[in-house]
Amino acid sequence: MLAAENGSPVQQIHLSVSGLEIRCLIAGGSGPPVLLLHGAGLDEAGLSLGSAMIALADRCQVFAPDFPGFGDSDPMPAGWGFAECSAFLGPLLDALGLRRASLAGLSMGGGIALGFALQTPGRVEKLVLIDSACLDGAIPGGRLTWFFVHLPGLNLMGSWFFKSSRHFVRWALLRHMRHRPDLVTPKLIDDLVHLARKHPAGGAVLEWQRHEITWNGLRTNYVNRLPEITIPTLIVHGEDDQLLPAAIAKRAHRLIRNSRLEIIPDCGHLAPLEQPEAVNRALREFLQPIS
């Protein structure tokens, strides 16, 4: 079980949100509420942002849900895209008894948080975008990503390798975490193999990816709406992010007036996993009240 720095364990609850059962991790007993939103692919609450959850829990109430289609939550409803995922945050906050909260999202989670901040800015205290999606219209990883998402054979083959080969999972992690191979631990590999085996290839999450990733680029791109954001915003991005280049984070910083920018050196797309110390420091300075 994860344990926060104050020694208290991370609790797990299940909520009914808009007719879906959602698993949510909770840590910290007092302080301002923070919602951590995980990324796409093989991710869930407490995995990529588990270290951040523990680091924030001593002075914040931290909530980390599994989005529909991920972890132990119900499957994602058919026809969802980024807009529907963002709209889901309103009922989720209601179910948690939160009128307002700070949002911190990684990659997909960043795009979802950004969309909610544009939809309902009055419910967002602070916004953190970590290697965030939806800051640009280019396909993350280029056209190879389109082929992987839209060609069933490639998708099934990739899923099979993640389920069947720990060596393949280790190789894939090292590609994204080449600056910190020491953090590609047997436990992390085991966690990803477990997730791959728990969630079959295809389904509504794949439909969501196919809807959002078009041949000409991402369907959801908020770059032209970034000047609308007045919420205090922290943008954290790996300097060597090959999926979403750091240039898009720098542009977002210029467009969001009340924003800070943290470019993490020696870091790719999985900043919270590859450079947890730097990411956690930035999050604590931005989100935790001074006592």
C-alpha cells in the first residue's frame, strides 16, 4: 500500500459518478483539495502520479481517480472524446463533495484538466499541465501513432507484447526513460504487465483514441483558447519529450498570462516517472500552502 509522508496510508474508495463506478485513491487529511489525473495507455491512479500523490499529501487533500476505461473503474462509454472526459470532472467533483479543486494532469490527464478549466473555470483553483496533450494539433509521436491506433493488427500485436513479454515492457520503458534507467524497476514492469493483462485491447478507449487521432492531427487542440485561461497555471514539461515537444509547452506559457513554466532537463514524456524529484518539487511549491 502506498503511504503518504505523514505516515497515513492512501485510502481507496469507489464512487458512483454519472452511472459509472469509479475507483479513487485519497491521501492527506487537510489542506486544499488537489485532483491528480493520470495519462493514457497503461496508466491508472497511483502509477505515473503515485510519487506526486505521496509528496503532496502532507499539506493537501489529494484525490486520484481511475478514469472510465482505466484501472478498476467501469469501462469508458462509447462515443467519448476529450470534451466528454472533461465534462465528467464536474460530476466527479460533486461525488467527492468538492466545489472547487486544483487539477494536475499528465498527458491525457492534462488535456482533460485543460478542457475542464475552459468549460468551468469557476471550479478550478489552480491548474497543472504535465507533458500535456491538447496544446498542439500535431499527432503525438507522429503518423506512426496513427497507424498503431487505426490498424487493428498493430494494436493487437502491441497489446500482446505488453501482456506476454517483460523484456518488451522494459525496452519500451527505457525508450521513454532513457535518462533514468535506474527507475525502470521490476515492480514498475510488473505493474504495467498487470495493467496490460487486466484490460483487453480495443473497446471504448480505442474508439476514443481513433476519434481523437485523425490523419491530419489531433481533433482536440486548445492552443487558440489558451489566452482565455486566467487561473494560476503551472506547465511542467520534459525537455526531451519526443511525443509532445517542449516547444508547445513554451508557447502555452506565452499564451497563458498567469502561468509558470518548468522545463525538466534530462527528461522525456513521462516526467513524473523519469524525474520525480524535480516534478514533485515544482508541484509542492505551486500547490501547497505556506505554513
